[in-house]
Amino acid sequence: IFPGNSGWKKSELTYRIVNYTPDMAAAEVDAAIQRAFQVWSDVTPLTFTRIYNSVADIEISFAAQVHNDFYPFDGPHGTLAHAFAPNNGIGGDAHFDEDETWTSGSRGYNLFLVAAHEFGHSLGLFHSSDPSALMYPTYHFIEPSEFHLPDDDVRGIQSLYGAREVPVVPEQPSNPSSCQPITFDAVTTLRGEILFFTNKTFWRQISQESQAEHHLIKTFWDALPNHIQAAYEYQDKDQVLVFKGAKYWVINGYEVTKDSPKSIYDLGFPRTVRRVDAAVHDENTGKTYFFVGDKFWSFDEKKQAMDSVTPKKIIDGLPGVGSKVHAAFQKNGLLYFFDGHRQYEFNAAKKRVTRVLKSNSWLKC
Amino acid sequence: FPAETPQDSEENAKFAEEYLKNYYNLKTDGVRQGRKKSGSQISEKIRQMQDFFGLEVTGRLDSDTMEMMHQPRCGFVDVGEYN
């Protein structure tokens, strides 16, 4: 948090959108801003009410270059936006550099992601040095539909405002059908079983013959976070590595090792990598493949080092699999790559896709 | 890879100086300062920046540091000083 600033003294805050960027439809801007506030209201008692005709606590504007706050913007790229800590007047206000290209997607800079960061400042959070935190100072695109406020930010904002008081609802899996279309966050084998992670739960396929079980992640591994992003098994060490943000946890059977979580940078990733989308260990080559955006890294488990300082394009190394991989695992010598509701069976020796399946093909419907 | 030219080094140094002014409160009075003093100030600010981002703290503009400096980011500056 900002030194000497304990945040707003009230919990009912107002905001006003002073002007719009021409890059996006006004309704898209409204939606991005509203959702960015919701990121913070979901975990605190704070409420945000939009007003139109008077000065709000948080004034939101788009401006280029010099814009009357002694901190001129710098043209395209570089500084994207800035915001002021809670206070009267300019305090709390958020300014977005109009020289950037703002979008609701992945081209240019996603307004929702940047606004959620800036409103963290507006509420009293300083920058975080945790690369997986929203309050980390550099921009990194993640799919907005997959966004979950990282733990570091939750701890920060709740240190100022406390947690949101909500009725206690017992956390039980909602028991969705395994036959409806499912997208998985991560898939891994574990001592002969296959685990399919999605949100706070996982499906457990014990054998080809059995019906899949559905459990909360926390029921099995209390130390693991929800919404994990990648996982793989390295059988030589009887370990499963689970990834979220810039951290990973090591599971030995049903125990999380005491030295978890660890930093992904210890594996050799550059600091520009802030999350791993998918991971799989290939028993045939002894290599582990880490998928980040449209590229993948090859990791030598024996040497405990990346094979190259630069990653390969997925479309070049794994033809037919698509440009992104969201989950992956290996079974019976074949690699399986998940993208949305699809799954690609890949023969590494032949270097080609041998089958395209539904993502839930392993869960007996 | 092409070898780094003296011109590249000069451009990197200028870029880094601007970056440190914007985000690490590097003070310059607009007049070229003595080489030693200016160099040590900049080096100290580079160290602060490297430490924050978890980079190797060298005080030098190595490739990792330059890569981090080129990433798009939030332009937050110390509001206390502004007040």
C-alpha cells in the first residue's frame, strides 16, 4: 500500500467517466470500467456507483501528452495509464493515455486489465513486486474471461478495507455433468490416474473402466490455489508440478512439499513470462514442454535447465495443434493438447495430429 | 546477432535515463552533470529497479534490464512528492 495512506475513509465510492476513447464503443468502455471496479468490490465491502453530473471520487478520463497533472503521457507504448492514491481533488482519479490503442480484446491494450490495475491505485494499493499480481507494474495480456484477482492483490486490498461479508455457503462441487462441454485449466497424470482441473474442482479418472469422480481441489490439497493454470507429472521423481501465475507447487502423491510454492524463474523463464498456460512431460524424449501464449519452451529435467533461451512457435513445433494450448498431458506414449472444447491427440514420432476429440472424451459420459 | 554499436549503447543509456526519471525519481537538472556523479546516481536507480523486479542486481544496463524497461507499464509516480 502507499506509505502513509490508509485508503478511503468511506466504503461507498462514486466514479464518473469524464470522456471516452474513440478506439472502443462507449458501451464497451462502460462495461470494461464497471467490470474493473467489480474486481475490487467482489473481495471488499466497497461499492462503486456511477454518477454523471457532478465530480466523483474517482474521475476517469482519456488524455494524450500534457493533461494538467504534471505527469504528461509519452505517446504510444511506454506509460499506458496512471492513477492517484485516495485523497480529495485529483486523489483517486485514473488517467488513460489516449495515444494507446484501447480494446476489449487482445489487440492493443485491454482496457479492463489496465483499468483494474489503475483502480487498485485509486483504492490505495502501490505496485507489487509479485509478477503474477495485478498490481505488478508491467502490462501482460490474459484472457479477461479467465481473470481472477491474484492472492497478493486480495491480501493487499483486504488489509485496507477488510473482506466482503457474504453469507457462508458450503463449498460443494456443483456436480456438473461431465458430458456437457468443458474447458480444462490443466490436465495431468498422477500415479496412473488422470486429473482434469477446472476452476475450484477437478475430475479424477482412476481407470478407463471407472466413472470419473468430481472433487474440490482444496479437499485433496489445501495448500494449492484454485484456478490453477498448468500441471504435469514427472514420474522419475514421483512428482506433479502445479502452476499458477509466477509460482509453482510440487505435489508428492497427496502431499504438497513444504518448500512450495517456488518461483517459475528458478526454472529458467525470463521475467517477461508471468504465467504458464500448459505443461507436459514427454516420457519419450525426457523433455518437459511449457506453453506460454503461442510459444513453447523445452525443459531438460535431467539438467534442470531450459534447452534454449528462446521458445519455439507452437505452430512450427507441433503442427496441427493450433496456436495456443490451454492444457496438456501424455498417455500411452501420445500427447494430448487441449484448446477450449477440443483435444488434439499428437504423435510426436510422426510429428502429426492423429485424432481430434472432444475435451471431455476421457470422462465417461 | 549483430554486435552492439556505440550508437546502440548511447540510445540505451538515454532510454534508461528517461525511464528512471519517470518511474524511479531520478533527478537531473537539465545540465549534463559530472560523469562520476551522474553515473553513480543512475547506477543506484538501476539497482533499485532491478531489485524490485527480481532481476540480478548489477547496477548495469544488461539485456534483461533493458527488456524490462521496454515493457508497457503503469506510469504511477509518487503522489506524495506531487502533493
